[in-house]
Amino acid sequence: MLGLTHKATHDDVKQAYRKLSVKVHPDKNPENEQSQSAFEIVKAAHDRLDDEERLSFCVRICSAAEETVERKVASQKQKLRKGGGGDAVPEDDPGQLSISVKVMICRMFAEFEQRKAQLEKKDAEAREKAQEELAEREFLEALRKKEEKLWEKSRQKRVHGWRAWEKAGGHKSKIPKMKEERRSDGSGYNSYWDDKGDHYKKEWR
């Protein structure tokens, strides 16, 4: 975006930004609708490279891309020589070599962005899972407290009921006895067995 090679220094970045920002600034191009977008792109490139750590990271990727192309060219030349022919390749042209390096740089940055997106997605999923687990724990804790509160409330109700029963003398109450049917003359009970004598006792077995 700044028109610099991967060998540019931090000062080169600042100088290129000053030059391009003036050129594409919306105030300098009031009739151009794309000037604002162009200015934002240039500023974003500068802001990324203004951080020395990011600049160093970008330089390492570009250098790795350059080394990859050099190894690829050397391998192609070696194969050609083994085949008995010359070792001429398109990258012998400095312009073509520069294009091959730029293509490799773009590929490596694309792979980096893809990996970055995967890690961000994984991190987002991990945060979402952690939030779900936290919500579950909070819900279960709230449910436990609610159950304890209801149990305590019902316990107090039971205690009050027991105390009221004791106060009313409920602990002294006895089960009423069932009275047997008396004879018509009032002389005793079990008039049903009078005409059977003692033989009715045999039925007890």
C-alpha cells in the first residue's frame, strides 16, 4: 500500500506515509469520492507498520518468502542441469523475480491471516463455552439457594405447626377406645356368644 519493498526501514515507512497521505487526503481531493477510502487504507498501512514489533514481524515474513523463492529457483536450476539442458529460469529476470517474491509474500500473509482467523474462532468458541459454563454454575447456585430458602420456610412452618399442636395438648391426647355392644339387660357384653357356651372358643384357632 505504501509502495515499499520488504527491506524498507521504519523511517522509510514514515516518509512514504507523509507523501501518500498528502496525495490522497480528502481535503486535497474534494471531488474524488474515493479519496477518503484511499486515505484510510494508507493510514491503516502506516499504523500497522509504525509499531516496530509489527514491522519486524512483516519483515520476517517477507524475508522468509524471498528465501523460499530463492530455494525454489535453485531447485529448478538443479533439475534443469541434471536433464542435460541449460539452467535458465524466468526468475533470472529481476522483474520476474520481484513478481515471484511478491506472490509468495501475499501467499504467506494469506496463510497467516487464515491461521489468525482460525485461532480467533477457536478463542471465541472457548470464551463462549466458558460463558455457558459460568451461566450454568450461576443458575445451579441460584437454584440451590432457592431450594434451601423454600426448605427453611417450610421447616419453620412445620415447627410452628408442631408447637401449635403441643400447645393445644395434642401430645397428651389418646386414641379413644371402642366400646362393645352391651346386653339389653345391661348385665355384660358379647351377647352374641351367650347361646354358644364355651364351645365358641374352639373357633379361636
